[in-house]
Amino acid sequence: MGVLMNNEQTVKLSVQHLTKHYDNEGANAIEDISFDVFDGEFLSILGPSGCGKSTVIKILIGLLAPTSGRIFKDGQDITDWKISKRGMGIVFQNYALFENMTVRQNIEFALRLNKETKPTAKAVTDDLLDKFNLTEHADKKPSNLSGGQQQRVAIARTLAMKPDLILFDEPMSALDASTRLELCSEIKRVQREFHTTIVYITHDQEEAFSLSDRIMVMSTAQIRQLGTPQEIINHPADDYVKSFVCDNLAKKIDSLNAIVGGGNDKA
Amino acid sequence: MTRPDKKISRYNPKHTAVVAVLGVVLAVFVVMPLVALLCKIDDKAWQTVFSGGQFGTALLNSLVTTLTATVISVLLAFALAWAISRTAIRCKELFSTLFVLPMLIPSISHGLGLINLYGNNGLLTLLFGTQSHLYGYVGIIYGSVLYSFPVAYLMFVDILRYEDSTVYDAADVLGISKWRQFVHITLPYLKKTLISVFFTVFTLIITDYGVPIAVGGKVKTLSVLLYENAVGQLDYSAGAVIGLFLLIPAVAACLIDFFNKSTDKVSFVTKQFSTDKQRVRDGLGYTVCALASVLVLSVILPFLVQAFTVSYPTDMHFTLQHFTDTLAGHNGWYFLLNSVLMALLTAFVGMATSFLVAYCTARLRTPLTKALHAISLLSLAIPGLVLGLSYIIVFKASFLYGTLTLLILANTVHFFASPYQILYNALLKVNVNLESVGQVLNVPRYRIVTDCIMPQCRSSLAEAFSYFFVNSMMTISAVAFLSTNDNQPLSLLINQFESYNMIECATVVALLILTVNVLMKTAIYFVKKRAAHA
């Protein structure tokens, strides 16, 4: 499990009193939430569908404007900044790859448009293709790749722009179990190798617990608990956290035991 | 601390401004002419139209012929679509191509084709030594069916392609008869499409003047009355009153289509129909397809014969004289090139405009998006004749009148809605997050559009281009009001040649239009095929 947190760690991102209200909805999508993300940390935002976690990520990247509240990155108030100036990257659940381009072109496209020289862009692309085991697929179109490979292209494309903070919006929802496992270790490797801070959205308890340094549990527009996986397991803040996180995890472990045990019996 | 100046708001003001400008432009060219048309109507116009007694008769004639032709057309189209999608007959591609051929020539050509066969000197009339009963109701209904069934056929084929066969498998297992499956599964599934097809075909027929003017004889329909009033007698006010009546079914069709939007056409098919051979069913499929093919070819093949023989059907020696007469003697080359130029420019302008508008409505979130979408679909409700009349009322005194620009503008507006819908649907299917990715990667939106989105919509763009081109080549409605002797499209020569009894020349023109359109369709077929494999 991740980096030990202590008071000396630098705050990378600070979210203060963030609220979002949609015109056509009665209740707030998020209600006065505040949290910090430390430099190099892996923070997962865990919650069921509709709890507001996607709204948080869209506000962080700049795709949505908050109704109130501020966002600070490296001490600077970026609440009103243009998306491209924020130095963040995002990996979407549906990959959002450029379907008409090859894997190489997907990674190179933004580099060339951001005035990188052709040799530099090629070198960066080659390096990323290599790091993500995509070299042999460089000339393929995304539609000819598996889901896991497509997600790796999406991550490589994001990293090409050298963001110091990457947001993952439920990146594994569309993947099968074995690909998920593979991609989990890939994402951890990215965090280590590129020294990146990661904010990761998920509704899956296992993903959150296996990947994160800290987990922020959300429900109905609010933060229910923010802490390390051990803290959440050992000291759930309320009944909701206990039921949504701990009990669900326990059920899954029981199911696995039953399957494994059953198999052994038959054997 | 540096603070980039750009603020984020719920709606991007630049997007709202672009949508507003497009909305105003469309309103000026779509809504304003209609308002002008309505303003043109005064008491005298009502009196002129209603006093002669012609109007009532024309209205009745229109209703009788249109309703009859619509019912036949819809039934025929459904039978053909069923045969193509649900039987194991061979040569489906060939049949499908034949069925849409009538869409590539002006409606008046169908009348011409029928005259060739069943007119006073028609091949079949002379062969059997009978009297011609073509002119009148029979001719209008026959020609209208030929002209309209391909549209209905395409709509049915499209919806049948998306039907899930699993439910029929389940019905088979439960022992439900084929007839009850049809009544309780197929018909409810097709209900919305049926309504939409019915109104589309009804509007197409009631607003067309090409077929009735060619084979209507003494039976005058509303569209012919409008044409005579506005083009013949230059009485725009009376024309406007009649135009108002033609607008009613067109607006109704548009509204029904708008509120009837398919929830029944799902974007995925759980299981496609597998068509194993069945003798009776396939025999029925062959019969229906063969019958329709004969209908289509019996009208189009005589064009070929007539165009290349000295005097069809009495002197069948080969000649190119009719082509020489039409192209050189009657300046046909000039009008052909003029038509092709107009169609090409309309196709470029129309494709670009419809893509831009569709992009805004499909992918930009602004408070005006829905209004722009509604205005874009409104053009579907304006028959070409009414649009032409409206435009002449608005632009008669302007510098645009008599120019190619006005023809291109009118055609773009006239044919806007269908390509717009094609592109709108295509753009909705493109990943919603592409622009967001572009923003994060600091790639300008226009590069995302040109480099990522447009290539993904290549097939739909080609379809839109082809739609504008083909329809501009064969239209005889709006352009009839707006063109001058110098810039009139080739299609309008058919009526002129026919009125001077120069049937061979009219046939040559129809053949030329068919050839150009078939060439365009073939080119588009290869572009789409390449796009599919790209």
C-alpha cells in the first residue's frame, strides 16, 4: 500500500468548500466539500452512482464550473483557469481515443499541435509506446485493440503532455476482471515511474482499496470519510461507510472463500 | 500569481454566439420567406382563388390522387423492404439499386415515361390497338407511385434492419402463428415508422407538380394550380393562398415526425435476422421484386430506346440526332454544365452548412441549441413550390434575383433537413469526450473537428453531399420560380420540350440527368466503401 502520510507532505491540490448546483435539479450535486491531495499521492474517490464523484472530477479539470468554492493547485487558485493551463490530464471511462488515427498518431497529435518538433514528438511517443508495451500496435487503429490496450493508449496520450496530476474517471468500468487486474498494476507503475499525483474515481471497493494511498468515500453529494484504507476498515466513520465499504468488501471476500472452498471440496 | 483571464461559465459565450448567428441566418432564409408569403395573402387573393371553382375541384383531385397513390406506394414499399430484409432471394443489391433509380430523375420524367408506354402514341397503346386511359387520375396515381415509393422503401428497409429477431424466435417457440407475429410484433414495432412514412409520402405527392402536369390531362391538382398561378400568370398572391394549403400536410408531416421520434429504432441489434431459404416465402419475394423492377424499368428503359432511335416506336433505327439536337441545337450543353455547377456548389455549400449546424446542435451546450435544431428541421416542412414562391416574393427586387447564388441558396434550404439529420445522428455517435480531451491536451477545437471528428463522419458527409447534388440536379420545384432563361437548370427543359411536343429531347434530358446522378451515386458508393475500410 502507498506512501505513508505525515504532516511534512506537500499539498498538490486543495479543494475548498466546493458546491455544485444544477439548474434543473433540486438538490446540490455536491455540497460544500473540502479535501487536500498530496504531492505524489493516489487518492480514490469512492461512491455509488449519482453520489457526485464525477461532478467533482469535472470541476477539478475545468469541464464544469462550481457554483461556489475554490480549487488551489501548488498554492495557486486555478478555479477560473483554462483547462489546458491547469497542468492536469484526464483518462475517461470510454477512452475517447481518436478513432481515425493510429496508436502512434493518437499520442503524437497533441504534441505536434503544441509545437513540439517532429524528432522530439517522435522520441516522446516512442518512449511511451515502449513503456506501455504498445510498440507492436503503434500502427493499428484503436478499433483493432482490446479494451485494456485502448485504455493504455489513453493513459500514454495523457502522459505525453507531462501533467503533474492525472484524473481517472472510472477507467476500468468497461473492462473484464483479468484486464482490470493488469491495468491496476499498470496505473500503479505509472504513478511510481512518472511521479504523478492521481485522483481516481471508482464505485468499486476492491479497486479503491488495492490502489489507493487514501480513499474519500462519498454519498449524496457529501464526503462521508477521508482516510487511509486501514483507517476506513478499522474505524468506519458511520453506518453508511461501514455498510457500503466494509460490509460489501466482507461479502466479496466471503463469496471468494465460498468459491475457492467449494472448488476444493469437489477436488 | 498569474491568473489566466478566461472564466468558465455554464455555457461558453462563444458557442452561444455561434449558435445564435446560425439561428438568425437560418431564420432569415427559412422563416422570413414564409412570413413574407403569408403577408402576401390579402382578401383579393382569397377571392381570386375561391371564386373560380377551380380550387375546390383541384383540392378534391389532389386528395383523391394523393391518398390513393400514398396507400399503394406505402404498401408496395413495405412489400419490397420485407422481400429484401426478410427473404433469402438472390440479387438483393441489384434489386435495391433498381428500386431507388426513380429517385434520380425529376418527377416529370415519370410522367414522360408513362406517356411513352401508355400515351396516345405509346408503345403499349399502339401494340394493343387500344385507346389511352393514361391522362387523368390513372396517370397521376401511377406516376406518383413510381416517384414516391423509393423514399418509403428506404425508410422501411432502414427500420427493418434494426429489428431484433430474438422476439420472433421466442414467438416460434411459444407456437404463435406467423400471422399473429406480424399483427402483434411487427406492426407495433413499425407503427411509428408507418405513420412517418405515410405522411412523408403524402407530402411528397401532394406538393409535386411534375407528374400531374405531364399526365394529369384535364385533372388539375393544387400543385399544378399553384404553378399556373405563380409561374404562368405571375399572380403570387393567389399562389400564396394555394401554397398555404400545401403547407398544411407538410407541416403536419414534419410535426408528426418531430414528436414521433423513434424510440423503436434501437442502436443495436441483439440478433439479426437469418434468412434461410423457404420456397413459398422466397417465391413471393421474387414476385414482388420482379413486379417492381418491371414497373421501374418499363419507365426508364424506353428513355434509352427513345433517345437512341429515329422515331420511337415507328422508326427504330439507331441515331444520335436527338442528343445533337438537344445538346447543340437547343443549347443543352450550356444548361447541363449550368446544372452540374449549381448541383456541385449546392452540394459543397449544403454539406458544409448542414455539418456546421449539426455540429452545433449535436455537440455544443448552449441555451439556444434546441431552437436551432427546431429551425433546421423546419425546412423539411416547406414544399419546394412554396419555398420558391416565398423566395420570389422576398428576393424579386433584390440583387440576388436571377443569380446562381439564389438558386444555390434555395436548393440548400430546400434540401437542408435530411442531410442535417444524417449528420446530426452521425455526430451524436462520435465519442462525447473528444472535445474535452482536446481542451486538456491544448488542441484547438477546430483541429479536433477537422482532424478527428470529420474523418469519423466521412461516410455521412459523403451521403449529405450526394443528397444535395442529386436533388439539385433533378429538382423542378423551387428553381422553377427563381431561375431565368440564362441560368435555368437542365431539369426545367423537360417541361419546356414536352410542351413543344419535343418528346425525344425531353427524354434525352431525363437520360442526361439520370446518367450524371448515377455517376455521382457510384462515386459516393466508393467513397463510403473506402471510409468503411479506413
